[in-house]
Amino acid sequence: MLLRRLQDLLGGIYDVRVAHDVYDFLVTDRGHLPASARAGVADEVLIIDQPREGQSGGDEVGVSLYLDPALLSRLDAQDPTVRLHTGNVADYCTALEGVSHFVYLAWNAGHDKPVSVAELEMQAEVDKYVASYWLMRQQLPGRLPAELRRILFERSRVDPHLAGTREDLYRHASRYAERFCRSLERQLLRARGRWELPVLAELRRFYRLGHARKRAHIERL
């Protein structure tokens, strides 16, 4: 199934293992979302429910990933893990963002590490580039996806209607992710698109850094 393949793809690239299957947390009926999220229009929503201090189960975090059923149907018809193209890339990025959020949150929770919304968004932007590059190299092994970074970052825009009060947060996450991916792009071009050990090592180190250390690392690039 597509979401599980995306989960396995990210897990393999970053060498992280999550004990949970994304499908066990998937919601496709907007009516089952909390009231605060039910009226939204976004095709992807990660719901995190952590009991307040003093409530029972205070160490547990409830997670649900909402993805629009029409989006999932379109991806079933045009599977991006088989062929990623202009007709399915937008839906693919939305689904991948949700899976990225889920995997990153679950992995950090398994290591008792807190995660901020800004951290989730920055990592998801990096994951879009990394996973897309990986898929395109598999599907078109003779071609280097040299335009990918520009398409994902320079030609994309934050939708103020969907972003709401978090517009600045999303812009900030995108700017930092683009700077990291620009450095990664140079490494991949030098390696002729091959995922050599130094490239994977850099990605895996970055994934395990906290948000402040991620930003500091990017600023040194």
C-alpha cells in the first residue's frame, strides 16, 4: 500500500525504524476529526492529542493522520512510487508530508525526544526533496533530477489560506530546508546522483539532530 511504501522509503533512507504502521493511525473521514480541525480545508492534517499535566495517561500521545480520500484515490490510480510525474506530484507531496510527520513524530517519541511544529515542517520539506530525488533516480536511472530543488522550493508558494496563523512558520521551515537541500544537491551532483555513504551519513546525522541544532548546522553550510 502506498503510504506504507512511503514510510518504508523514509525509514530506509534515514535508517530509522518505527514500530507503528501509518495505516493504523490514518483517518479519511473529516467528520471524525476534532471540532477544531473539522472545518478546515487542508487535504492533510496531523492531529496530536497529549493529555494535560495532571490528567491520567500524561506520558501518552494520541496521533491521527488525516488524508483526503479523493487524494488517496488519485494516488492509487497514478502511483508515484511507480512513476512520479507532473500529474501526481502535488498529491504525492501532500501524502508524503503526512507520512513524514508521522514517522518523525513516532521515531522521536520512541526516543523520548520532544518535537516542535517548526521541526516537523522543516524535516517534511527536506523529506520531499530527498524522497523525490530517490524515486526519480530509481525510475529514470540515466537522468539527474537537476531541477527538483527549484521546483519544490523556488517555484512553490505557501498558501496563506491553508497556512493561517502559521504562514511565517512554514516560510521559515521552507527557507532552512532549501538551504540544506542546496548543499545536499551539490553532494549528489558530485556523486553523479549516487547515494554514496557520505551522502547518507549526512542525511542520517541531520535527521537525528534537534531543531536548534538543525538550524545551526544549516547556518554553517
